[in-house]
Amino acid sequence: MGQTGRQLHLNLFILSTGHHEASWRHPEAFPERATSLEYYQQLAATAERGKMDSIFLAEKYRLNSMVKYRVIPQLEAFTLLSAIAAVTERIGLTATASTTYNEPYHIARKFAALDHISGGRAGWNIVTSTGDATARNFSMDRHPEHRERYEQGREFVEVAKRLWRGWEEGALVVDRESGIYADTAKIRPADFEGRFYSVRGPLNLPRSPQTYPVLVQAGSSEDGKEFAAELAEVVFTVQSAMAGAQAFYKDLKGRMGKYGRSEGQLKVLPGFTPFIGDTEAEARDRMRELDELTVTEYGLNTLSATLQTDLSGYPLDGPLPLDRLPGVEEIRGQQARFQLYVDLARREGLTIRELIFRTAGGRGHFTYAGTPVQIADEMERWLRNEAADGFNLMPPLLPRGLDDFVDKVVPELQNRGIYRTEYTGRTLREHLGLPYPIPE
């Protein structure tokens, strides 16, 4: 069947042994390869075989206090993606980089280098980071307040854009006869002076194939949505059900007009954790198999951190103490994730233990167990009903969950004409149908 109508976009979110917090304990997982380059290259090759738009690496700047129970995240993102670029040809390469704990010049230079190395496949997941534990690794006592972080983030992105645009088209002359390598009249400094940054520039790398990386954002708070409507080209979002995803999609795209942007300039990709089986019973068995490997102490600690409330003194089989939780405006980290967990517990009357299990596989993201046909049906339903432009795929167990998705679900999507059968472009912008930055 040919491609008609809206096309589904797929990004692979790679997280060591998988997104289920107990995935590393599964006999088919490879926790000993969490720092193996070959392991991640193989995952990227599988995703490219599945014609996905991009792979994505999250990045944290602290060691989880519960590392006793959980495999550490993968290698540093820029280093790893540069190595993956060498063994792939088309798939996009999206790295997280914090605007709170980096400098714009460093990040602009790193992404320009990745875009050059990969031939135009770079994407930047813009985060403002979370938690005082991170702050203390960067000579700070406390993590900055929510709104302040986003104001700083806006400035950071503006500086980076100026640096990337500093080399005009035609700035590289490379004329051996005249001895002229570059036309300095076409290389402009950033000349930025703001509240948080003062950057002269220009960048000491020429303009990269995409001019600048695809800009990705993952916050769903009010500040996060405004930031995305103004600046982002892709949004990763946490949505547990289609109705909420539809409301988010409409809200976010409805904010873009005031920034002079059209809805097509932003792709919304909710996180999706599929448990795949040849029968629905097998899929549910695979979900239960991982849930039963969950270490309760780890889950309780993670839930306490998300809700910024020590839950260790409450009975696991009792209700979540909703009246003891802080208000969402008091949360210094992921406000949208906090609200999602609270709403889920309240709506379904979950005990603390039940909430731990409900969030063990996808951390509040859309989680579904079914056959390849059922999973494709659900993905198509979200696409057709404007709940998503695609998905940020979060396999609960790697590599099996990715192999099953590429081998069994991707053909179903292709047969419906909603997903590519071959790459038609070479850059990440072309995969996503996004415009190139207008030359200045």
C-alpha cells in the first residue's frame, strides 16, 4: 500500500537495558554491556532497519542514589552518537544537553560537530535538568527555580542559534589559487548580551548541513509548553491515555500562532512503551514477568523523588497520601510528571504499591500490551485522532522489545500506508518534514 495522508514519525529512546526499571534483571537483558559501544551500535542499526526518524539518548549529570538497584544510563551522549554516526547512514541522532549546566558556546560547537560528522542528522533535546543533587555537581547548592530555568533556557537557545547562523552561505571559499579559505565578511559574531549570557562569537566551525540541529523539548508544564510553542520542532511528552494526549496536542499547537509559527513546524511524539506478544495473553505475560522483577525499595524511592515526598512511612497497600503532597507549583523538578502521577492515583484510586507497578514500565508514559496488529491499531488511532504525530518509542526490554517492534509492528504500519518503507531524505529535518532554518 502506498503512503497516503498523515505519516507516523518514530523516534527510538534508548535507555541501557530497556525502560522497565527491572529490565536489567531479565535473562534476555545485557546489563554488563551498558557501557559497550557495539551494543548501542547494534540497537541503532536495528532502528535504522526499521526506518525510524531518529534515536535519542537522555543525559543526566548525577548518579542515581538507588544505583544499587538499577543499571546506570548509557555512555555520554555526544561521544556515543558520534561513534554511532560512523556505522549508520540515515537515522537521526538526538542528544540531550542541559541549558542549566552547560555554556552556549560549548553546546553550539558540539552539535555543529555532530551535524557535520553525521551529514545533517543531529537533534538537540533541550532540558533544564532537575534536582538539587545535580546542582551540587556543578558548584551550586540548589537547583534553580522552575521559571528561572526556562528563562535561562530561552536565552541559551537564542545564543546557540546566533552562533550556528554566524557562518553565512558562501562563507567558505576554499580557493587554493588565491589562497583564500574563508570570506570573513560572511562570518558574523553573535554579539549577544542578556541577563544570563554575554557571548561574542563567532563559532569556530563553519555552518553545518542543517544549519542547526532539530530542536526537541520534553517539558509539559505551562512554562514548558510555552517554551515548546515558541522554539521547539519536536516535543517528547508524557501522556498515559489518548484523551489527555488530544488535549495536550490541541493546547500546544494552539499556542504556536502567537509566535508566528504554523502547526506543521512542530511534531508531537508521546512516549510509548509497548509489550508485544503473538497473542494478547503472551503480551500481558511479558508485562507481568517484568513487573514481578521490580524491587519495591527502588520503586518507592523513585516515586518519592518524583512526588518530592518521603513515602517510606506509609503502608504500601494503602492509598497515596494526596493531602500530604506539595502543590505542583512547589515542585522544583518535573512538574508535569508530578501532576500526571497524582492524577493517575486519584483517578484510579491506586495504592502506593499499585502506582509503583503502573509506572515501573513507562514512568507514566502510554503503556500497552497486545499483538502487533493491536499495537498498530492503537498507534494509528492516536495519529488519526490528533493525539500524536508519532511516538517516542520506549521498549521495556532491550534488545528484544526493539527487535519485536521492527520485525512485527513496523510491517503492520507500512501495510496501512502510514509509515515509510524507505528513507527519502538524508537529514533529520527531511525525515520529519521540517523546514530548514531561513538564511539570515
